[in-house]
Amino acid sequence: MTLMEFSIIPLDKGISLSEYVARVLTIIDASGLEYRLNPMGTVVEGEWDELLGLLTRCFKELEKDSERINVQVKFDYRKGAAGAIKNKVQSVQEKAGRRFKI
Amino acid sequence: MTLMEFSIIPLDKGISLSEYVARVLTIIDASGLEYRLNPMGTVVEGEWDELLGLLTRCFKELEKDSERINVQVKFDYRKGAAGAIKNKVQSVQEKAGRRFKI
Amino acid sequence: MTLMEFSIIPLDKGISLSEYVARVLTIIDASGLEYRLNPMGTVVEGEWDELLGLLTRCFKELEKDSERINVQVKFDYRKGAAGAIKNKVQSVQEKAGRRFKI
Amino acid sequence: MTLMEFSIIPLDKGISLSEYVARVLTIIDASGLEYRLNPMGTVVEGEWDELLGLLTRCFKELEKDSERINVQVKFDYRKGAAGAIKNKVQSVQEKAGRRFKI
């Protein structure tokens, strides 16, 4: 199972980008994959091919009306690790013996 | 005001890294800066120099007992935008007219 | 046309990773796409689907014998911009009116 | 010794960014640190504090006339490894027993 965090920024739309993030999030939410939105990107959990398929749909949505787009992606693959989207944060809190802001 | 998202990965500690993330989060939490932990990194809000100071303290903590460390950082600077750690997610939800998983 | 820069790091192989980078580069070179290796990753130029296909082949090569893999990718899409792998560096030097180290 | 790769993108300047990259590169070149420009960013070698000092000077140069700036940075710290900017690429080629495009 793989976690993918990504953000997609059109460079020809000025500095207010929440409309474009909203279009991307609507696609992510419709995918049925487990995800979490944070202030700098979105983390999605799935199999590699599912994640690249989702990334492609999000990119193609913004490509429709953008001349230049910057995409930043990180993947964390761990063999056999389902549920990582919840377990990673939990595991950090257990190791620290306390809760952090999530 | 600037948002910084970062993750620090020691490469000589095998695949279970939550102990190292916990050490970093303890430093972030003690900084007094607003932050959110997510499954792929931590987002912190502050002034540029505060953020680099925090990044340095986190790096130096792991440098004590690691031979090789990978650090990934993204900054989103927006002139005069305080409260971005909450407002960015809210703004995306308003633009979409719905709530997403956070 | 899109530029993709990426690096793939197995986390269960210790701190000497050039053997794994070499396996990835052999796949990149065989793709026939234009690319440049740098000390922190590899930049490849192609169409979106070609690039994701290549990324997948590289990931699956290391997935064969790694338990945990970190992948970092950036895309720079620019409508209609072929030859960007050479032109971007050239354009920076022209704007500065001088040469930089490449 | 640490390698830092970074790119700085102002979001309020449209899609032609080479002028801004040129301003950043002029600062990097003047630092005296070893560096290489590639089509997606610049790799610099130095001590942690030198690198963060350089990153700050580059950021503050663009902050003068930008409302919103995106910065992407990766660090690769390796204890005692001087000359990594050349040695990493060389080491990959040795492991592969051939040359790649650099």
C-alpha cells in the first residue's frame, strides 16, 4: 500500500488558488480512496496504479484551462501496510507517549 | 506569514521511523508555533526566520545519531496572510460549497 | 510538454544508494526520452502519460526487493513547450547575461 | 556535508519565470559554494548553516516584489561526505558500468 501526498499549482492564475484546489479535491473525494486534506496538500492512500490514475485525472482537470502547472508529489510505499493514513500519525503519538495537533 | 511543510527521514535506521518522527514532533510542539501533523509530514506556520530556526533544531536532533538524512521542505509564503494553517483548508471548502476529509 | 524530476529512495538498504540509482537510470536511459542526471535526481522530458509510465517502471524495479520506498517527484507542465530540458537553463543564462555552472 | 536542491517560484508573475531564476542564480553564484543549475532547480553543496543562509538570501530577494512565493527544497546530509556534488553522479555511473547523460 502506498501513501501519496500531492499539490497542483497553476502558475497563470494569480495568488488565489483555492478554486483550483477545490476542483482537484472534488475529484479526489469522488475516487472513493481514503484521503486527508491539509494546508499544503492532500494525502491519499491506495495502490500505486490507483494513485497515478487519480493524479492524472487531477492534472488533466487543471490542464484544461492552464498554460503552466507545477505538480509536487511524494510517495511512501510500504509493503503490505494497509491503513497507513491513520496508523502513521497514531504510531508517532504512541512512540512519544502523548498527543500532537493533527 | 509562511507555511512550511517538512519531513525528515534518517536513511540508516531501517523502515520503522515513528520514533524519529516523535523526536522531531516534540521539538515542533515545544516551539509554540501553530502546526498540524499529517501522515506525510508536518505543516508549521510562522515567520521565515522562525521556521528555518525550527527546521535547524529538528535536523540537528537527528544529526546526533544518523549518518545520512533526507529532508524535504515546501514553503508557501503569502504576504500578510496570518492564520493560513486554518484558512487555506476552509477556503477550499467554501469554494467547493462542501466539506472534505481533513 | 512536461518536465519531471524525480528521485526514488529505498529505506531498507542503508546509506549507500548508488546501486539503486543505477538500476533506475538504466531504465530511464532505455526509455528513449530526453533526460539529465543531477546529484539529487533525474529530470526527464516527455508527455504526461509517457512520464508516468516511466515512473511506474522505475518504481516497480525497486519494489521487487524493497520493503519501503520513498519517491519524490516534481512536474513542470508548459503548454506546447518542447525542448524545455535545454531551453530553461539557456533562458536563465540569457536573462542574467552570463553563464552559470550546469 | 549537505547537498541542497531548491527552486523558488513566485506565483504572481505569470508563466515566464527565467528572470526570477536568474536573480536567484546570481546570488547562488556569488556565494562561492559549489553548485549546479538543472532544468528543475539548483543543487548546492555546503554546511547546513551556509545552505540555510543562502536559501534565506534567495527568498528575501524575491520577497521584495512578490506577494506569494512557493519554495521547494530537498536536503541530502551525509556525515563527512565532501565533494558529493560530483561524486554522487560518478558513483552511479561506476555502479552501472557506463555513462549517463548529465
